[in-house]
Amino acid sequence: MEAVQHVFEQIDTLKRLIDKHSKDLALVTGAEELMNAIEQGKIASLVAVKGGHSINSKLGLLRSLYALGVRSMSLASEENCCSWADASIVDEMDNGIANVRRDLSIWGRLVVWEMNRLGMIIDLSYASYGVSLDVLRYSRAPVIFSNAGAYDINRHHMNVKEDVLTQLAARRGILMLTFDPVILGGFTMDNILEHLNYLRETIGTDHIGIGSGFEGFDNILHGLEDVSKFPTLFAALTEGQYSDGETFPPWSVEDLRNLAGLNYLRLLHRVEQVKEELSYEQPFEDEGMEDIFD
């Protein structure tokens, strides 16, 4: 319950912060509100929650978070602390964990269904390989990786393998590239460019976004120290050149617009369409259901 309390307190803090600076900030809960905020020149914020343990195995708490404005939740987090969805850390453990791992449990499938029904984006960052494949199989709405990279470029457990990427694109999802040097496998903009170019070749520019995540790591990424350096990244993509002079096919204006946010907007629209398609469905009464299914 401590995790639940922290989430509710943080949402309260965020709302009060936005209210205090309402001339510049906007709390948004859907695609239309997001576009309106951008047109008004405001910084728009969609509330996201990290880790399925934040709902304490209660679909009622998931619905409560949605009512408070939460529109995205990752099923896992850095530690394997969610009883119904394994974290990616289990993918690199070989101390018998394979014998007890669960990937996405049957009750976890109900969470996926309920998030689809509510219109909440499912975030597979931090989720295990098995969970990712399971969610891509069962989710009716497209999903995201909000904070990841390409496993073939750097074999970090949080990065996404090619077969998962292929299914992600087939289901109209997006991978939002992290700028964490540990996950990228290096500390320069070239490391970002390498991931982006691999992703473009593997899944196309309709399925890539920017995750950055500056607040989540302490290491400095040279050339992209903060959000003010985004134009430098876009200039490098437009020029099609690494720092050592090696070239790659330049990214078009359309590619860059997709990367900058249009892909995310399209995904949010589709999540809202799935919500509309499921509007006739009633919520699950989940008292004790996690024990029955698991």
C-alpha cells in the first residue's frame, strides 16, 4: 500500500504545481486536450504511473487512477516487484528464476483488458521479454515502450529485441528512445543516432518516438545534456552524419515530425478509439480475483 500512497501523493503534487503555473503548463487527459495545449503554447502533461505494483492488484485502484487523470502506466518497474508481470531484470537472471517466473499472469491479462477499456496507454518499459510478447498478443490497443532502446545495438535487459519490435510495429505501437547512457551503451549523441537509425531500418519512422528521461539518470550524455539540445539532435538527423564523418540516409521532415510527437498523437487517438469500441463493456468486479486466477 505504500506504493499506492506515494502515487496518489505525487499526482496531488503535480496537479497543484500545474495549477500554480497554469499560464505555462496544462494537465491533459486526451489527444484533443493535448493539441489544444500545444496550440496555446503551453507545456502539456499526460500523467503516467511507473509500475503495476502501484495498483496493489486491484482493478478498482486502476480505475481510480484513471479518474484522477492518469493515462499511461508501465506494468513493471526496475525491480521485480509486481506479482502479475515480470520485470525485464528476470531476463538476465540465471539463478533458477526461470523455474518460477510468471511473465504476464492470467490476472495480468485482466489489467491489460481493463486498461484497453478505460483508454489508458500500456507501457512495456521495464517489462520482461515474455510479458512484452504476452501483452502484444492480448492488447487490443497499441502499446508503447516509453523508455528503451534496441537490444541488437546494446544488450541491456531494458532494450527491446527485434522480434518484439516487429510485433510492436505490426500492432501500431511505438518505441520512445531513452537517452540513458547505460541503456544506450554509450555517452554521445552518436549512440542515439545509432539506435534511431537501426529502429528506422527495423520498424520504420512511424513507430519511433523520443523518451529522453533526463530526470531518470545521473550520467551526462555529451551533446544532449538537456531538452534545449533537441535541435542539435534533429540537425544531425537532417544532415545524416555521425560525429566522425560517417554518413547515413538523412531523415526527412515528415520523419522528424513523426519522431517529435505525431506518432504518439496517432497512438493516443487509437487508444481512445479502442476505448470507444469497448464502451459497452462493464468493469470487472475484482475483489479477490487475483487469488482465484493466480
